[in-house]
Amino acid sequence: MGTRKVTCYIPVCDLCGNTDIDEGDFISTPHTASPEEAIACVTDDDQTGWVLTPDGRLVCDATRDAAHKAALAQAGKSLSRYGGIIPPSSTWWPTADEAYAAAPDIPTETAKLADSTTDEPSVSRIWEVRQAAVLDRIALDADPTGTGPESREATRAAVTLLTLDQQPGAPNDARAYVRQQYALMAAGKSA
């Protein structure tokens, strides 16, 4: 089997180190032939997407801290459809069946998550939502009583998402928040 060394360029957020972009159904890291192409492929949307700041910093649209929001706002952009957060709604809490109706099967989703992890997966909200959702689904299947290790792990992931989204007072059931956010993400309705 022959091999060859290939040099490529990937976008890297100067604020958080994120290299992932939202591809709709999955996240990926683009590999390009030049630094300019790497920057262009993540900043090409006029309303969403990464930004190149006037001082030359490349800033992703997946993290919601003040520095990221300020850089995006300065460029007149908003968070990507998966980068944004829909605040908890007391009017719509989908059941697990509703939330995960179109979700890939658990082995497929687990493999996609393993392929899309980075050194710092918490910088990518879509990864966190998908991870919390797959753990919720595993717990629903393996631990219907909600008292076993699968349920505890799913709840920890849900609380991580709530904390990341700065929604500490969201529902009493953190896993309900995961279901809501996954369903909104799957429908492309995240702001």
C-alpha cells in the first residue's frame, strides 16, 4: 500500500481552538490547500458562520461566550443554526419518541460522534447536544427505571449542556432539555 505526505490547512478559532464547522447532519473539519481557502470556507456566509476580525483573528460561531458573541456581532453575523440556543420553553417539551424520531440509530450516531471529536469537544455545542442525546437514548433503552449508571451518565451530560447553554434554571428534568434542544436542532430551528 503506497502512502504520501499531504499538507493541508484547517480553520482554527483563535479564541477557543475549535476546528469544527456545522454541515447540517454532522460536524466536520475542512481540509484545504491554502490558509486563504480555509478561512474562506468558514466565513463565506453573509449572515452566519465564522468571522475574520479586523485585527486578523478567526472566530468560530459555535461558542456562546461574550468574546465570540462580540466578534460575530461586530461583523454583523449571528450564530449558526446549531450554534444558537433556543431558550427553554415551558410550552413545548417533546417526548423522547418525538425528539428522536429521525435520529440515526445509536451505533451510527456513536460512530459519528467518535469521528467528530476534537481535543476540546465542549467547544462545539452541536457535539454536546448530540452526545447528551445519544446518552439519553442509551439510558432509555438500558435503564427504564432511571436509577442505573446509564441514567446517571445521561443526566451528567444533560447538566453539562444546561451549564454550557447558561440555562441553570431550565426544567427540573435536565434530560427533557436535551430532548427539546435535539428536536429543535434536528428541525433546523435553533436560532
